[in-house]
Amino acid sequence: MKKFKFVLLAFMTTMMAFSFTACSDDDDVEELTVTGVTVNPTSLELKEGTTGSLTATVAPSNAAVTSVTWSTSDENVATVDKGVVTAVAEGAATITVKTDDGGFTATCSVTVTKDAPAFDESKYHFDLFLTVGKHGGMSSQNKTVVNSIGKLTADIGTISIKGEGTELGEYSMESISKGKYYYQVPSSNDRFVKYQIKNNQVVEVASCPFKTNTYKVRSYTHAWLDDNTLVIMAASGDASKVLWSKLNADNMSIMEEGTLDIPLPVSEVEGEETKKFSTSGILTYNEKAGKLYYFYYGKNGVSGRGGKTTTKFYTAVLNPADLTKVEKITRNSLADEMAGSAYGELMQNCVMYDEEGNLYLAATVIKDDIEEGHLLRIKKGETDFDPDYDGYPNADGKLLTVQNLGNGKALAYARNDAAGTAIDSYSHYYSIIDLATGERTRLVFGGKELSYSGGRFSQRSVVFNEKAYIGVNTEADANAIIYIYDTKTGTVEKGAEVAGEFYFDMIRVVEND
């Protein structure tokens, strides 16, 4: 019996030792320590009273402690809070980021001036998206060609695309652009892609396979929360719910994803049933208000491209920090649909913000089967559209795109219904909108209105360094023509021409490598 007790005691002692050893091994698992830190950008030039953002990247990214501390060498020149630099007074300062683990540092040199730093146009170029054929975009079967051009002024002469541009291939024209890169879901519908147009070639930089949520080419909307954080949103395959994904555009990874908690709107059309959400809707981020706005409506899903509209459009107000919760849903009574709601703002600018942070949305009212344009506004700090505001009164057709020009003005691309309502009709024109009064002035050159331009699904204009560059195709001219509107003087000049039977679809400004 004593022997048995001794054996039992020895066995229990061994097991306890094993247990302690096992626990000790778990506790001794080595946690990754920080090996360094970088900051981007490494230099910053700001005007007094403005802000700029710095991004710290800790290596390795999966270190146990990735927190950092920010500091400035001179608070009288510039202050810093969580990477946001505020320019206080003229001078120079050094912003330092330091890792809490290891004490590694990186710096950014900040120069503060009394006036805005001179803008360096040489750091950017234009990408011209054109089609061989009258109409591009959406489901057009015509080939899309893109060509990179340093400038578009008249002194460069006539641009020859033949043999210079490149076909997009599996990529669609409808894409997201930011900095040097483009982002989209390609025709394979299997991933998010980050690519560049380099030396007139399409170069895939990185891609991110879908996880839970999946998206189709063209059929989604988006918003940037900052330079690296991108939110994608779209109705699901059967459009019965709205999906969202938050991406890190720097390393092309999915940060979060889920389903938007909004009910399917009840049909407002007698005899019709709402069966699906609008294909993508419009998503936009108001940085000054700190809110995401998602505009959407309901469709019957029976006929046509996804069915007929059965509701007015709605606004869902979201907190970008927690997309699992919807703060507010409001039915809009001022208009029927948003412009460009078939594919978000992948190609056309339907939403813009003025300097105060007021949101403007191009929208449509349908009267007797005719589309009538309206420009709606949500004041900064509010979540509902202003019932007393119409920035596009006495509409003479459909409002397609809007772009902020500054100083209370906007550039509008619209359709003149009297000249034709077909997709490819030469009935589309440009005008300047006074945002305070709604007064519109058609753009003219040489005493004549800018020629009508064929193509409804187009973003042929881009605002760059206080000028609007506008690509126009006419029935009369053999070449496509660039017109340049000076936002400061209000004058129009003729720029470069594009030789051959190419038709403008989109102009983008892109950072150089």
C-alpha cells in the first residue's frame, strides 16, 4: 500500500511539473518587438492656419506594441496631434514620431509660409480615356484607350493617340483614382486591384482577393476616409441587401466588412413591389462633418436594367468608425433619383463639397417621362437636405455631373432635352453655376457656346490648379478638342486637340512616379 501511494504521489508530481512546464512555455512565447518606424511624407509645406497629415508605419506591422508618440521641435511654428500637423506661424519645424516600444524615431521637415505654397504642376500628368467609336462607358463594346499627357495646352499641338495609348484590357474605364494609382474590380469579378498607367502600359501593382463580400465590375460605390482608407459599398448579387468593405489601399488588405443595417424601402408605385436596392447608390464622406452619407432607392427588379424605380431616394447617415450601425435614415422629397446611381462615382462626379463643407448632390426629377435636373444641398453639420435650396432652378434638362470650382461656383455637365435625349445625341453642354443664386452661364469660346458633346456616361472634365480642362467632341470637328476654363478670370481658351476618330470619356489628373 505504501508503495502504491508512493507511485501515485510520484505520478501526480510529474503531471504537476509537466503542467507548470506547459504553462511556462506558453508564457514564454516571444512577442514581436518593434524594429523601426518611417513617416510619410518626409517633408511638408503648409500655409499658416492650414493642416496636413502624416502617416507613421511601424515595422513589423504585427509587432506586439505599435503605438507611437508625436512631437514638434517648435510649437510656435507647427503643432502635431496624432499625425495631424497644424501650421501656426511662418518658419520651420521638425515633426518627430517615436515608437513606444524601442524608441525608434522618424522625422518630417515642416515649412510654414504666410501664403499658399506655389503649386508645382510638373509633379502631375493627365490620363485621357478615349473610345474608338461614339460612346464609351457602361456596357459599350467599343475599345477604351488611355494615354498619358504632361499638359493639355494649345502649345503642344495635336495629340496623336495611335500607337501611343494602351487598351485597358480586363480593366474597365469606370475606376477609382487616388494619387498615383487606380483601383477597381476587374472584369473577372474576383478581387480588388490596384494599378498604374506607366509608359502607356497598364501595370498591376497589387490585388486583394475577396473574402466574405463580393462585388461586380462597375457595380459599386466608394468613399475615401483618408489617403489610405477606402470604403466600397454595393447591393449584393440579388440586390436584397447592401454590403460594405473597408480596405487599406496602401497594402491592399481588407480591414473590415459587413452588411449595412437598412431596410428595403416600401414601394411608392401602385401595383409595384420593391424587390431590390439600386445597383450601387452613391456613397460619400464629408470630412468636415465626419459622416458618411449613402444615397439609395428601391427598384421592382422586373424589367430593364435591374428594374424600374419604385421609391424616392433615401439618405443613410453613417459613422465611419462603426459601419455596423446606421445613425439615421431619411426619405428625400425633393428629387426622385441621384445622378450616376448605376455605378456610383466611378466615372462621373455627382457629389461635390464647397470650401465650407456643404455637400451638393446632382439629382433628377422625372416629369412626364422627361428627366429634369436638380442640385440639392446638405449644409455642413446637418444630415437632411435643405428644403429651401435648389442650385439648378428652371432646369432645361438632366444634370449629369458637378465639380466645385471655388469662390461659390461649380462646373456642370448637362443635357439639353430640346436637342435630343438619346445617349449618343450631341445635346450635352457645360455651364457655370452660381451656388448662391442658381444662376447658370453657358461656357462660350470665340463668341459661340462650347460645342455639344455626344455621350451621357462621361466625365470629360477635371479641375486642376484653378483651371477646368474639358474634353469636347462635336459632329462638325474632325478632332476631339480640349477647352480650358480659368476659374479666376472666367475666361475660356482652346487647348490641345486629339487626332483621329477618338471620343472623350474621362480625364483624370494623376501624380507622377
